[in-house]
Amino acid sequence: IIKNLVEMYPNDFKWKIPPYEYEYDRNPFDVIAGTVKIREMLENGSDLTEIENSWSEDLRSFENLRKKYLIY
């Protein structure tokens, strides 16, 4: 949805500016996403597949790490 808004309204779309809850120095979207990378990719016009692929290695690492903690 955000990608569509960024593309459909490039002159009107604005990211919420800080502060956001306890965070005064970071963009609220970056706080929620946990990284600046996704926002930057959206601003640069990356497609959704590219955005999803950007976190696939971290996701695989997390899945491997969590295996030893799964009970069932």
C-alpha cells in the first residue's frame, strides 16, 4: 500500500516526521520497519520483489537460529 501511495502521489506523499513515541531522531517508518533500507528502497522505486529479497538472507538466518528453540 505504501509503495502505491509513494508512486501515485510523488509530490504529495510525505513520511511522518519525528517524534514517534519514544524516538525523536529517527523516521517513524524506519522505527516500525526496523531499518532505513525499506524506506530508501521505496523512495528509489524498487519493486516489491527486490524489497522482499533484501531481507530474505536475514530471514533464513533467523529461521535457522530459531529451530533449536522450537518445542514442537
